[in-house]
Amino acid sequence: MNQLAIHNPATGALITQVPADNAASVAAKAAQARAAQPGWLATPLAERKACITRFRAAVVAQLELLAATMTRETGKPIKMSRNELNGLLGRIDFFLKEVDAQLVLETVFSEGGMTEQIQHTPLGVVANISAWNYPWFVGGNVFIPALLTGNAVLYKPSEYATLTGLAMARLLHEAGVPQDVFIALVGDGEVGAALQAQKIDGLFFTGSYGTGVKIAQALGPRMVKLQLELGGKDPSYVCEDAYPKVAAESLADGAMYNTGQSCCSVERIYVHEKIHDAFVAAFMDTVHGFKVGDPMSEDTYIGAITRAPQLDVLDAQVADALAKGATLLTGGKRLPGPGNWYAPTVFTNVSHSMELMREESFGPIVGIQKVSGDAQAVQLMNDTRYGLTAGVFTPDEARARTLLAQVSAGSVYWNCCDRVSPRLPWSGHGDSGVGLTLSTYGIQTFTRPKAWHLRQA
């Protein structure tokens, strides 16, 4: 049997090897899920909810073990691993609270012997190709509502978060979800391709734009429900009436949290020329306070880069920015030692001629550009093929609403950034993807409406 080697990105050391799937085992597991799904749907909703409630309790009970596992295989600082797991609990609570109302049989018309109803039925077998940067968040956004609504799930964690994905499967099975209703698939892109080839009723993918396009091309002719959560090049604008220190502290965290490896990391900052210098000074004070170090250390803020190839992307963006006249204030290079490390990097005097301001970075790097006013800021914020999030910092809510209404983005922020709520839909425009997770819409996305026309004889 094939083996998948799992390495610690902070040290380069081999953690373990686990058995990997192949095309034959993926096909067999897909058939098992297909056979098991009707029985899971027939399980009363109250019992499906009870399984997820027990799963939640297990996450709480084993939180330290789960956090350490995630940190070892992704390089995420241990405090951020805990934050992710604790944040997951609120999402589970939201789904548990809201699922009943989303599955209720709706009578929309009843008159003259004719009744019209809408039934919300599960998709069937849902395939989920998940991400490594927030494996519990990204996975939980899919498999929890999918299971609650009566679907079977074929879950392929990223090969960079495999142990975490296997832990999810173990806890779900221990909580009462049948083995064949939630099945983990282990492997790299070849296993993902094999999963796409199966008879599935929906595919939910989180990852890069390039991979998302390939999936769309493969599944488009088959009319399979497809949801793609892709990248971002998320901007924020700091108005001249904003408080420079407050905005700088928020945006530095938004840019560097999780070592900048978030689809909604702040990657472009536009600052009004009147407060540009004060903002940059405060921003640098904040970044210089971020400790780079062992991800298992309690005071580490900047951890390892999970994927070694991303170091080349960061090097290329730095070289391109310098060649085109940007000013490097700090960082701009790999850090010595074993593992995948990159220094927190900040540029000023940037422009949209630079890849740094146009292409996703996915690392601890950000460009700060001076702007003359609102019109230029909005124009630059929209000068992108992505449209995930955008933010504005100003004490004036009306001004922020006016500006953000002009920006093409799925989520917008006033005086905050890099924030996700289970109560609000998570979606993107343009190359940031199609479909959504979270909110009540993120429960409905795992169902299809069935229209009933009922006439009394």
C-alpha cells in the first residue's frame, strides 16, 4: 500500500507515514458512502444532532492533543491552533441551533384543494477536498452541516493536514456517525482527482484558484453541484480621519496572523497620504513585536510556512517589488535553519505594477501604498481579479458604508479585518470562487429543494 509521509514544516523532520488511498480504494469508499447515505438520512434529525453534539464534546475534551497535532503538521503557532478549535465550537453551536428551521417542510400555498410545499432534501454524497491552513474551520464549515442535513461525506483533508483530518474522522465515528457515512481519504492531488471521478452529488473545494479551475473543468459537464472557495488579495483602506495606531495594530495582525496563510489575510493596505507616515511607523512597531519561533512555544506569533514551495513565491514577489522601486522596511528573506521560515516582510512605495499587489502571497508579507483620497482608494481596491474581503478604517460609519458599497467583495469590514462569523455567509466574487459556506445559507447549500404539488381528489 502507498504511504504518505508527513513532515513537520518547522523542522523538516518526518513525523510519521500513513497508508494512502489510490483510485481503487477511493472508488470502493465512494460506493460505501453511497450505500450508507439512505440509512443516515432515515436517522432522525435529533439523533444526527446528538452525534454532532457528542463530537463537539470530544473536541473540547481532547483540545490540547488536537491543537498539538495541527501545530506539528502545519507549523501554526500553538495558541492559534487552540483559537481555531475554540472558534469551531461556536460554529457547531450555530449549525445545531439553526438546522431544524432549514429542514422544515414549507407549505407555501393551500387553496381550493391544491397544496404547494417545499421539501429540503440532502444532496446525497458530498465530496469535500479541504485546506490545510484552517483545517478545522474549513472542514467543519462543510462536513458538519452536510452531516446534519442527511448527507454522506467523503472527506479528503489536505496532505499537509492529514493527521488532523484523520482525527476528525475518529472523533465523528466515536460520536456515533457511522463509519461509511463520514469517510476520510488520504493522499495528494491524485487522490483528489480520483475522488472527482466518482459518482458524487456535490463537490466542495477550498484551495488555490488554479486547482479550482481544474476541478470546474472536470466536473462542469457532469452537472455536479460545485462550490469553490478560492484565493484572495484582500485590501483595506485607512482614511485620513482614522486613528493610525489603532488601524495599524489591527491590520498588522490581519496581515500576519497564521503567518499570513489565510485566504482573508490583509495583503494590500492603502493609506491616506495625510496619515501615511504615522500609520507606517505604528505598523512597524507592531510587526517588530511579533515573535518568530518554535510553533509549540506559547509566545510565538509567526510560525513556519506550511508548504515549502511557497517560499519561492515569496522570494519572487520580493525580488519583483525591489526591482520595480518598492522600499523594503523589514524582512524580505528566508530565515536560516531547518524547516520553512520566512521573515515578516513589509514594503512601502508599492504600486500595482508589482506582483506583491496583484497576486496572492499566502505568507507574512504586505505592501502599503499611499493614496490621495477615497476615489483612488476604491479604484485600487477594485483593481484585482479577486473579491473575498475588503475593509475601511474611519470613525465615520456613513463614509465607510459608502466606500464599501462600491467595492466588489463577499465580506466587508468597518474598523476590523480578517474576521469570520458563523452567522454571516462566507463567499467571494471573481476568482475568489463560487458558492458559500456559513450562515443559514451555508446549511441550505447542502440540500436541494423538492417542489410538491398536491391536489385533493
